[in-house]
Amino acid sequence: MSNSVPVNPRDLAAAAGIISSAPALAMACHMAPDGDALGSMLALHLLAQQHGKTSIASWPAPFVVAPHYDFLPGLDQVTEPAAFPEAPDVMIAFDCGSRGRLGELAASAMAARALIVVDHHATNPGFGHVNLIDPSAAASAVVVRRLIAELGWKLDSPSALCLYTGLVCDTGRFTHDNTTPEVFALAEELAGFDLPISRITRQLFEQHRLAYLRLAGVALARAEFDPARRFVAAWVTAAELEAEGVSVDEAEGLIDLVRRATEADVAAVLKEAPDGIRVSLRAMGGVDVGAIASLFRGGGHRAAAGFTSPLPMAEVLENLRQAVPLVDASESGSAFKSRGAD
């Protein structure tokens, strides 16, 4: 059953008790980690080490991150998934809406003596022994901050920087509907650690290699709009990524360009990757893209979600288009019949 209420204080106390008594912790976040997944995990990883615990942090293959996250403290200490414990005593999973998002590390989660799940996805079934899942939280970083407080650990500048990254990424620089008074209160607390906020913002959202900008031009030039669904979509192929020298992870930010289309309520970017077609979804209106992603065995939130499909690009695009609800049923016909989607 999906959690629909904030974290139970008893669960928070139970998680803190397990962590406090554990000499070693194994931490993992979801595949293709974003700022919230990385920031949440690394904040607790760094503080655990400061409190005398052996801590390892990882995520499933492909074991890479987009270059705009390379400033995160602790990123140079992470462990490759092949070296992750097969049966950890205590494992903590961050920002994973389901066990499947842990990839090959899901086996370790199932074998762990104690599994703590820290998340804010409403679709999370609660697959841990202790579940700290709050769908009302703007980011997993918010839940991690509560856990740190329950542990009685003090924040420092590196851990605050990690949590701020999670918060600013999942609120879209405080522009999404999940930007609550609690978000601003936490941002104020974290900013008090003298964070380089302007530099963080530029690296996360505004700074791109020229190769990325050229790829963005390719994607935007072919973006197509379905007025009956107020749906805009663009895509890039593996050949185009290779030609420009841009990784799939670096191309994640393309969705933030496509979603700016005034005419659209739903935006999508499809990227051809070795593991399939990776789809990023954003909603600017009342459509729940998390529910759409779940139809394709993906997940996320109402306003931001994604999934990966083994099907060909054109088929994924058409299936996705059909899943977006019609705004005006009198208008019909596919806007994606040509121009390179196949």
C-alpha cells in the first residue's frame, strides 16, 4: 500500500535507533541518480562517517553521474555496485520509489537484516523493514533532514550542501508546486552554512558544454506538439548523442528546455540509451505524469516522472502520446507521424 501520510514518529525513532547502534551502514540510491538521490544519500553518508561508522554509498549500473553534480562532497568516496555488500547488516535506500529502482542492488536490499527506505514518492509501496516515506515532502532531502535531527547529529557545511542540492533540484529552484513554507525554512537553515548558492545554481541549471547546447538545438528543432493533448515531445538518438559527445546522463536537462513551451501541459524528452529508451516527463498543468509513467513500469511525482522502455523510439513515443489524456476530444490524429522518430 502506498503511503499517504507523513512519516510516523515511531518509524523515525526506529530508523534512528537502528542507525545509531549499527557499526556499519550500506547506502544506495536509485539508478541514474539525480540531485535529490545523490544529495540525500551523501549527506547521511558523510555524517555517519563523522560519527565513527563504516559507511559505503553506491547506486546501480551504469555507475556514472551527470557532470553538473561533480561538486558534491563525498562523491569521490562512493563504491562501485560490484563491491556493494551482498547481505548488509543495515542498508538504507534513498529516493527509490520501488525496489526495482535499485537495479542489481535490489538483491542486497532483500538480503539486508534491516532495510530502511527514505523516500517521498507517493507510489512507494513501502518495501523496507522501516519506511520513512512522506509524499508531502518536497524532496527525500527533507526526510533525511528529519532523520538527522532524530539521530541528534549536527549538520556541517558539506552535509548542508548535499541536502540543499536535493532540495533545490526537486523543487526546480523553488518554482514547483511542492515549494512549501517548510521548504523555505529548510533552505534558510542550509544557507546558513555559507553555501556558494550562486555557483551551485549555475552549475546545476545554467552551465552546459557547447556540445550539449548543440544537441539541445537538434532536439528542439524536431520538437512536436499535439494540440489535442497539449503535449510536446522531443527526442535524441544514440547516434546524435555520440556525434556530439554527450552522455545520456548529461542530456537529462533537455526536459527543462522542452517543458518551457507555453502551449503545453505535458512535456517529454526521449533519449536512446544502451538500456532502452529513457523518457523524462514533466507536467505544467493538472495531468499526473507520475501516473502516466507507472503505466510503463516507471514512476515519479505528479509533476515530474520517467521510465525506460525496451521498445523502439517511434513505438514508445506513440504509446506515450496515447497515454496523455485528451484536452479536446474533437481534435484527433497523431502529431508524431514523421520527422525521424523511427
